[in-house]
Amino acid sequence: MTLNGTRELKGLLFFALLMMMTNAYAATLEKLMMPGPVIEGHAREEDKCTSCHALGSLPDENTRCLKCHERIDKDRRNVQGYHGRSSSARKNECRACHSEHRGRDADIIGFNRQTFNHNQTDFRLRGDHRNQACEACHKPRKAYHEAQHGCHSCHKDDDTHREKLGKRCGTCHNEKRWKLITFNHNKTDYPLKGKHRKAECNTCHINERYKNTPDKCFSCHSVNDRHNGAQGRDCGKCHTPRNWDAGAFDHDRKTDFPLKGGHKEVECEACHLNQKRHKKARSCNDCHSDDDRHNGQFGKRCHTCHNDREWQTIRFRHNVDTKFALDGKHKQLACHDCHSGNLYTQSLKTSCLSCHKSDDVHKGKQGKSCNKCHNPAGWITKLRFDHDLTHFPLNGMHATTTCEECHESAEYKGTSRSCNTCHDDFHKKSLGTKCQRCHTPNHWRIWQFNHDRETDFILDGEHRGLECASCHLEPLKPGSQSRGCLACHADDDSHDGQFGLDCSRCHNTTDFREISLPH
């Protein structure tokens, strides 16, 4: 080996040694610069900074994270799972949510049950699933993404069909309520109509038998056959699925007795006793003899007064066939309310008092012509008496009072028109009996008294908004109220009277604290 060759070899060895020292120094330097320990799951990579970080270049940490977290990488690429469906988790840097170097026991996942949006996962929470705790679906010591999506994974014990109908529970059930069935039975050979729609599945499908179920009425309803087979097995001739008791038999077309009015609502047995369907009842009395309150005195032609819509509704034309037209409340009365004797033959008077004498609170003092004030529309509330045509027109609040509030006697005559007859005089008659000088009928507290015009004490400043009783402590008497300031403000005089009685030399009524000294 030449001298130059020896020098080159030594140089290479020196350079290699220098590089080893540099790398060792760099690793030690990185360890010293590490902000803190990583979590326990990353501990084995703690001495390998480049497993997560790139040296000497722009950060490309996501690629390094996803190299280990392959499941999350797959979710992001396939837009599935939380990290794939959440736009922020799919696009942002991993460290935006998962910050490392915070200690072995640090929680870098940051999972918050209260704020987590489950709709950004592959299993949206709908219906009753929203009310379940996480542990109901996510088993202990298993990752959240390992939870199965199939109904049977959670509801196997709830499957009353014992897997006879498969594991796709969603075909019939939904998340809102387990017993709320969405199976469309109308797509089968037996569409459900009427009451059949509300029947439970096991009512017809005994022992989970869903195939070859009999579809004839008699196969299910033989125990309900009140005819005991006398009418055959074709129940559909008379009955419908809408209502077992509501027959489909067309009585109007197939018989000579069309059903009208109330007859449409009665049970078949009400007329056809003991299954004798062909018994012919033609006259009203054949069925309604026990209902005849007239005991036959008007014959058997009930339809002269009654109709088949409602037994109580009378078609007798009282307004045409009698001299007493029924108006107002009279229309609502039963016949026997007025005709207490033999109906239609009893001679009744048509005056009000012939029926309402016991209701006359006036005891005859207002005469027998009740219709001067009252009318048939309403005995009490529908008065037609016009009080404004009397000597005392009703204005303001007087128009809302009842008669008894002013007229203590039902005779209504001789009632005083003076205000203090009804109203308590707060002034104890010191201002006379002409209350209308200050008050109005609109409201007792609405004043029309002008203090500035009718007295020699003008109300200005703070005096203008005061209540009368603030100054007039005793019942008013003409000329009895002093106009001096100290009559009301003696207790407010901080000068103890040393500046005299004329406070207005310095003070004003707008604000007692405003001073205008007479210099």
C-alpha cells in the first residue's frame, strides 16, 4: 500500500468515526429537546423520533401516524368510520386533536361522550338508540369501532321469533319503538284491512307460523260466530274487516224495509230476535210499543209526530198547528214541560204568568206582560228593557251593573237617582251630594275636577302628580285647607323655621333641592 493509499484509508476511517459521533450526538440532542414523555402506547417509539417526526424538512406527520394506525388510514381513504365521515378528522393534522408528549398517562384521544356526534360514524343513532348509554352497545375492553352494526348483535335475546325470520330485524321493526312494526303486510297474498291492521301478529300466526296461514274468516272467527253456523261460513256477506258489528248486508236493497235515521245504528238483534232474520216488522208499534209514553191514545202512526232520525225529535209543527209559536228557549222544551195533563187536549193559557208565575221576582208589581222586559231568548240575560228611556240613562260603568245592584227591591220603582244613595262618600258629605262635579260614570277614579281653575292653589311641578290624599288628610271643608308650604312640609324644614314661612323665596315646586337665593 502506498503512502497516499494509507492516508485515504485513515481519512475514511476518521470520517466514519466522525459521522457516528455526530449521529449519537444528534440522538442525544433530540432526547434532550423532547418536550415530555409520550403515552404508554407509544413508549417503545420514544427513542425513535423519526418514527413520528421528519428531521430537516417540513412536517409530514400524518403519513407517519397513519403508517401505524392502518385502520384509521383505511377509514379516511374510504370515507367511512368517524375519521372518514368527519370532515375535520379527515382533513386536519392528527395532532390537531391528539397532542403527544404530555406524559405516560395522558389522555390524547380527548373523547367526550357528551359532545361526540355519533351521526358522523357508520351507525347513525335514530329513535330509541339516542336514549341508550354507550355501554349498551360498546362492550368493555373493546375499541368503539369494533361494535357490530347488525340488530342481532345487541337484540338477540329480544328476538321472540328465535331467528326463524332471519337477522334482518329492520324489515319489520324500527328504532323508534321495538313493537312498532313497519312490515308491509299488503304486499302479501292477504292485505290487511280495517281491524286486521291493528291485530298482533301472533293473533293469526300461532307459534310463529307465517307460511300457509288460513285466510278464511271462519278459520279465525269461528269462536265469534254468534249465529252458531246458521248463516254459513261466508261472513263477508254481512260483515267487513272495518268493524265486526257493522254489517255489510245491504238492508235497503235486499229487503222491503229500508233503514233510515236511527234504524241504521241499531244492532240486528234489536229487531231480529233469536236469529229470526226474516221476521217482518212493519209498523212502529211492532218494535216500539214499550216506548209509547202516550199508552196508545194517539194510535200506532207514530210517524205523525216522530221521525226515524231521533225518537225525541218531534216533527209536530207547533208554530203552524197552534196559536202559540215556540221561540227562543221555548223551542228546547219537552212537550210535558208545558202539557202536564192529557197531551194536546189540555187547554193551556198563553200568558207568561200561566207558566212562569213562580219565577216572577217582581211578585206581580210589574204586571203580567213580562215581554215588556223579557223575551223567550233568555229569561235573565236577554232583557229588552231600555233603561236609557227612563229618567236615569245608564252611562259608563252603570251600563255594566246588574239591576239588583241599584234596585234593592224587585219592584224597581222609587229608586233614588242621587250618587250617594249607592256610592260611599269618601268626603263625608263635606263637598255636597253632586259627585258629578268631579267624578264620571266611566270610572270612580277618573277625575274631571280642575284644581287650577276651581281653586286658588295652582298645581305645578311635583304637586301636579300627587294623590289628593297626600295633601288633604282630613275630609275637605270649604276654606279649611292652608296654602302655606309648611302646612305639608313642616317636617321637611331643615331650617327649623328660622327663614320664615315663605319657602318659595328660595325653593320651587319642581325640585325641593334646587335653591334660588334672593341676592
